[in-house]
Amino acid sequence: WYPTPFYLASTLALIVLCNFLYEAIEEAYLQKEKELLESRITLMISQIQPHFLYNSLNSIYHLCDMDAKLAQQAIGDFSEYLHHVLSSLKRTTPVLFEQELHNVKAYLQLEQLRFDDLKIVYRIEASNFFVPALSVQPLVENAVKHGICGKEDGGTLVLSTREKEDCFEIIVEDDGIGFDVATLPNDGEKHLGVQNVRSRLEAMMGGSLNIISTPGIGTTAIIRVPKEGSK
């Protein structure tokens, strides 16, 4: 048996088509990786804000004369926070929630040095699951900066986790000033971190982020991570 010209042409066409599809898939994959990298860089830059660094260092400076032990603890929190943010740039895989929580606590302890009327409540029922690095901290920062700090008498931030049948949930609640959710996509850089977290949750974990807010009442952010993507 000898292959006919039609058979040879069909085989060649199939090879060319397969090669084209392979290159298209590879290009799409590289594009997605590029988008995730750009997303991580954007988030890292947004997290290392000069005003936060300055305010934290200023608080530590004054603590050195007032309470040396507390100043030492604050320096440790500051170091842990920077280490986590900078190392997250290199990560292409999720981190254990426990690690993310450690960074969140370091950030909040630094903020409590500046805001005496900032109360923090932790209700951690589940922690053995994965999340994208720097996925919780931006939500906590928004709750403090744009929610609680907008009130004259301060407020309370509650960070909770729970395990459900098909997913893990992370809930960030505050009793701050709230906002109109309809304005979220057009609110400039104020909510850049929220959009960044949502896109990385979807791309890396198949997860989701929902924001519920009422002006004058407060805001709740809910992260859902499917169990099949969190192990």
C-alpha cells in the first residue's frame, strides 16, 4: 500500500493544524501568565504605599522612647509585612491561608499603633486551605482606610473563616461608613486592590469575591475558594 496524494495532503494539513493549535494554546497560556505577573506586580506596588511606610516608621520612632518592648514588636511586624509583600511577587502558586493570616495580623497590629479606636476580632474556624498571596490583606486595608477610619469614633473589623460543603469562605466585615457598591468599578485606584484580588482568585483558584455594602452601616467582603482548587 502506498499513501495517495490526498492522504499525504490530509496528513500534512492535520499536522499543520495541530501545530497551529499548540502554538495558539501556548500563546494563550503565556499571555495568562503575563497577566498574572502584571497583576502581582501591580498589587505589590499598591501595597507598598509610601504613606503607610512613613506612618509605620514614625509610630515605631515614637515608641522607642515610650515603650521599647512594644517598639521591638512593631519592628518585627513591620519586617514580617515587608517580607511577605516582597516575596509574593515571586510566587506563581497560592499560599496557605495561615501564612496570609500571619501577614494580615502584622499589618493590623501596625495600624493599631496609629488608631487607638480600631478594634479587631478574629473568628478563624478553618485555616488549612490555600489562597492567592496578598488576597486578604487588600480587603482588610480597604476596611480600615475607607471604612472604619471614615468614622469619628472608629469601629470594629471582624475577620472570619469557615468551611462549607463545597468551599472555604473568608469574610472581612467592618462597621464603617460603607459605600454604594454600584460605584465600585468606577472608583479609581481606591478599589484597585479589590479588582486585582477578584481576578487572581478567578484565574488561580476558580474562586470568587463578593462585596456587600450599605452607606452608613458598613461593608462585608466574602471570598469563596472551591475545595477542589484549595488543596
